[in-house]
Amino acid sequence: MDRLIQGIITHRRAVVTAFVLAALLCTACIPFVRTNYDMADYLPPSAQSTTAVDIMYSDFDQAIPNAYVLVHDVTVPEALDVKERIAALEDVEAVLWLDDMVDVGTPLEVLDEQTVETYYRDGAALYQVSVAEGEEGPAVAALRELVDELGPDNAVSGDAADIAQMQASVVEQVAMAVAIVVPAIVALLVISTLSWIEPVLFLAAIGVSILINMGTNLVLGEVSFITYSVSPILQLAVSLDYAIFLLHAFAAERGRCVEIEEAMARAMRSSTSTIAASATTTLFGFAALSFMQFQIGADLGLNLVKGIVLSFVTVVVFLPALTLCLCKLIDKTAHRPLMPSFSGVDKGLRHVRVPAVVLVLVLAVPAFLGQASTEFTYSNGQPDTTLRTGADTARVEEEFGQQNMVALLVPRGDVAREAELSAALEGLDHVTGVMSYATTVGATIPQGFLSDAVISQFYSDSWARIVATLDTPLEGDAAFAVVEQIEQTAQSYYDTYYAAGQSANLYDMANVVAVDNVVVSLAAMVAIFLVLLVTFRSLALPVVLLFTIEVGIWINLAIPYFTGTPINFIGYLVINTVQLGATIDYGILLTTHYLRARRELPARAAVTRALGETFRSLLVSAGILATAGFALSVSSSIGAVSTLGLLLARGAILSVILVTCFLPGLLIALDGVIRRTTWKAGFASAGAGAESGGADDAAGAEGACAESGACAGDAAHEGFALEDSPCEGGRS
């Protein structure tokens, strides 16, 4: 360790250069990392819709339609001409219209009215278009160019249009989130430090790790749009404390009039274990996401774990070198303290301690039950009608109703049975049409009389495809009930069958949420419990800290239930581990200072001192995390990202309230249990500290920190720049 520290200090310019070059190289790689916008790709391999999609991509030439094109004021011959023009566009794989369902040479008045009006009504034609996967952006742009040429008020909607909108806006939304969060974080850091340049050091250290993390995703090939949108902001918010820990340890060492290189060496030795402990709890919380069946958890979890590791390395290697290089500039930009010390904050908090404990214990059970009953959404939210995609979707739904298709795959070989199944599906509520070989061509017509182009719409070598059109929204009780009925109907005719389509995919997502939530939460809690067990060598303290943060999570997730507000299921699943992993540090920080003070003082006085030493740190850390969450919430139009941001912001606020108001009461009430279950606790006797005022004595807080070097674990206990300790004698 000492050899590594000395090497970093001695070769600091080379270290800074190496990290900057690595960041620049990785920044150049970021545009080549593919972003996946298809949620269905992350369904568990065991999901039947996953198998259905795989079969359709491998066995069928034509995919299930994922776009809808509305064209007004066309006759049937004109509509057929438009269909040919759409089919001729690059990246358009297939186009379905009325002529694929019935003989349009027959007068429309004698045809089935429901079938006709699914595709053509009042002179408006609605086409079902299959756009190539991964080419949604250019394909939708070409479709819009075509329909705009044909007249006003024409529209392009569907999943492909939604994906194209996300592709066009996700980079802008990430940039907007950064534009919100960085100035806010700088403001928080400026008022909590003693140098104008110190916040730049914090952001530089974590910023380099973020760029390296994003660039190294090139090795993975692709990341989900959730990971792309959320990971950089989360990494910044949860790992900024690592940089603060190191620089404030350096400040404490410089305060002892130590030469700057020796001060940095001491700071690195004293703070590395603190940073490692903080990073470990966060890392295990994020790693628990990998236990989700829904594989977007593994995608996000791996990226965040990699980010935490890179942040740790950057802070303990790059930041010390950069700090020494800029030490003179830091001293020249020193300013007076802008934030109060909060050393006497417990004088106010002690009055809410007992009510807080009672209130939290009363709320714990209904909050737990409420969060377990929260209603979820599974798609990316309601369309924004201020954007072209949202306006087009609203126009299509207004004129033709909800457009929703489910493809059913059954073994090929029995056309008569397919006809019976198709007829049974047509009889289901909310099914407005069924397209199969039997309903479109006719069960009695031999396939040898038809072209391969016609047959390939319905058959592969092994499978027959039946497509049902529904009039339900893509998700919700009605849509999921129809999917269940379709599967049950298929089961009565075939032993093997698979259903695909947006509603079928979302239905499978809904089925894995309950299991994922339990597994991920337990994995995170067990991992963090073990880390806390080793850290504090106590049986009671891990339970106390986990209960404190978990109650905050329950309350956070119960609020949507009691307000009747559905939340995106990804936000629900992810926040369990993110809030736990990111805010457990608040409890660790307060408890560490409490245990240190408890060796000298009785419980109440130890709480007073611990709150005085850590309150400013807790405010700054929670403020950073809450700001990051709000930035994601207000900047993103993606339902999953916006929901996660709101839950993260609210969770940070709830966690810091519980840690400062509820946790101290628990520590006092359970002091005896903690003493008996903590190895070598070394707690002071009941009468210790009485001469100094017991619980009313907060004056010893600052002295205890200076004597023990505890500032390494206090994120904002004192500023970095020391006007009376310039960097004389050091190389810069």
C-alpha cells in the first residue's frame, strides 16, 4: 500500500496524464456503443413471448407489425398504390392492409363491416407496417416524409415510432439532466467547502470515471436505454462522496501542519478503508440487480458496479495526483465558510426523536403492505402530444381506436384445426379481427396453388402464425385478460403454442415483477447485512441500519399506492436496491461517529456529538442524490427513467430524515442490546461524560474529530482549503 501511495505521489503528473488520456479515448468510444430500446429483448429466456419472438425472427420472413400508417382522403385503388409505395421504402419489411384480409374487388358494403373498418373508414386507410429491428429511426423518418407528401393530418404511430422518438431524444435528455444536476451539485459543494476550486476537483475525479465507464461499454456491445439514461447520473450522485472523503481527510492532515506530500500519503492511508467500505455497500446493492429475471436489471447492475469500481480507483489514484498538481491554485481560491457547522443541531432534533420513533413504527406495517400493492405500468408511459409521435398516436387512436396485435404461433400441419382456433379467437371479447391462412386464404385452398410470398406470411417450415387484432390498450387488466384468454384458447387446441406482441411481452413482464422484487430485495439485504456485520462486528447494528433504510423504501413506494398513482415497474424494482445501496451510507456515517463517541460518553451525549459531526455531511450527500433524481425526473420523457428519478429523489430525502430523526432514537433505545451484541464495543459507563454536560454537551464534537482524524469519514465536516496552511515546500 505504501509503495503504491508513494508511486502515485511521486509520479503524479504521469498519473494525471494517463487518466486524462484514458478518459479521452473512452469518450471517443461512446458513440460506437449501441443502445437497445427494445424492452422485449430483456425478458427472461424462459418467458414464452421470448421464445415466440425468437421463432418469428428465425423462421418467418415477415415480423409482426410494429408501426401504423394513417393516410386520409384515398380511394381503395389509391390506398393500394400507397401500400406499394410504403412497401418500397428501405427498412420496411412488410405492409398489411385490407386487401390482405378480404377481396377488395368486392364492394365494401357486402364485406364484414368490422374487418373493413379496422383498415379503412371514411376515406382514411390504416396500414400495419413491419419495420426492421434497429432501423426504426430512418424507417419512421421515411414513412413520415411519404405521408406528409400525401396530405395534411396523416400519421405514423406504433412501437417503431416510439423507439424512433427515444432514439432522437435520449441523448438530449441525458444532456439536459447533466445540465440540471451539475450546477446544482457545484452549488452544494461550494457552500460546504472552503475553496472555489475544490468542487471542480470532485467533479473531475468522478467525471473521468463516468467517461471511462461509458466508453468501456463498447466491450459489452450494447446497453439498454435505461442504463444509458440513468447510469451516468447515478454514478455521479452515489460516488461523489468518495472524493469528498479523501479531500477532507487531506484537509485534516494539512491542519496538523504536515508537508503536503506527507499529508496526502496519510490521507490516502486513513480514508481508503472508509471509501472502500462505502463503495462496497453500494456495489453489493447494485450487484443485486443482476438477480432479476428481467435482464435489464443485470444490464443496469453490471454497468453501475463497473462504475463504482472505476470511481473508487479514480478517487484513490487519480484524485490525489490531481490535487497535488493543483494545490497552490486551491489555496489561492480559498473562501470563508458558507455553511453553518450544525454542531448544535441535536438541540432541535431531540424534541422530534420520540415522536419520530413512534410514527415510523406505526407507519412501517401499512407502508410495507401498501408498497406491495402498488399498481404498475409496464410500457414507456403515455405519449407526449406536444411531440409528433404523441400527436400521431392520439390521431390514430381517435380515428381507428387502439391498435394492438398479438401473434400466436402453433405447430404447422393441421389447417382445419387452425381454422377452428381462428374462429374461436374471433369470438373473444376485444378481438376485432384474426388473420391466418384459414381466414385470409381459405382452409380449403391447397397451398400449392399459392406463391411463396403469400404462404410465408402464415407459415414457416414448422410453425403456423395467427395474428389477432385487439381493441384494448397495450397494457392493463383488459389487455392482459385478453392475452390470457388467447393462450387458454390455444391450449385447448394445441399442446405447444407461443404468443408474441407488445401486450404479450408486457404480460410476461408483469408475471416476473413479484418474483424479481422479492429476490432482488433479499439479495441486496443479505449482502449489505454481511458487509455491515463485518464492518461493525455487531449483530444488532446491521438490523437497526437496514430497518431504518428499508422503512424509508417502503414509505417511498407506498406513496403511489395511497395516492392511486401507478408507477413504472422498472422504477419499482430498481429503487429497492438503489435507495438501499446509495443511502445506507448515511446510517453507516452516523453510526460510526456514534460508536466512536460512545466510548467516551453515554448514549444521549454520543448521539448529540455524532449528529453535530455528521449532519452537514448527510445534508450534502442527500442533497446531491435528490438533485440527481429530480434532474432525471424532469428531463426524461421515458416513463421508466422519469419514475426512477422521482423515486430516487424522494427516497434520498426520506432516508436522510429517518437517519437524522429516527435512527438516533433507535440507537439510544437499543443501546444495551447494541452493547451486548457488538464485539469489543468498549462503551463508556453510564456516568461517563456527566461532568461535561452529558447529552447537552455538543462542544466536544469538533475536538473529537480533530483528535481522532475522524474527518476522513465525514463528507463535509470541514473545508479543504486552509488559509493558514499554504502549499509551501510542495511541488505543484
